Amino acid sequence: MKTIKLSDIVIKPNRQRREFDATALSQLKQSIKTKGLMHPVVMENDQVTLAAGERRVRAVKLLSSSYQHDGSVVPEGHIPYICLGDLSPIDIREAELEENT
């Protein structure tokens, strides 16, 4: 499992989603705390620029503890990621679609 410090993630200012419901983020934070993170965020090939998963990043930033992902403990202040280069073209399209719906 690859992780990145939340503070190292670059989020481009021209992303499609600009508004994030505070209640929904709190609910996602609680879900991650109790059930773990289901899907890692997707980074561009430079491994610092976020491609998909800004809601997950924001929710994890609200946590003040470690959490689980895929049976492993993720340290506080970090989030698991995969790179676009690690994904098949279909997986990339699915990640983009999921992020924007």
C-alpha cells in the first residue's frame, strides 16, 4: 500500500467540484473511521497531483486518528493512493466518472 501525506497533495484549482457539503463530509469521515477507507485516491503520474478523490481527502483530513484500508492501518495524516499509470484505461475512466457524478 502506497500512502501520501495529506499536506503533500496538490489539488488543482480548476477541478469540476467546488462545493462540499459539510454534513456529507462528516458522514464520510465517520464511515472511514468505523469501516475504513474503501477506495484509495487516484494521483496523477507525478504522484503529488490529485486526479480523483477530493471528498475522501477532505474527509480524512477531518480525522484525528489512524484508520484502516484494505486490512492495514493508515497513519494519521496520510491517505492511500494509486497512480493513473497503475490503472487500466477502463479503470481510469471509472475513477473519473465516479469522481464527477
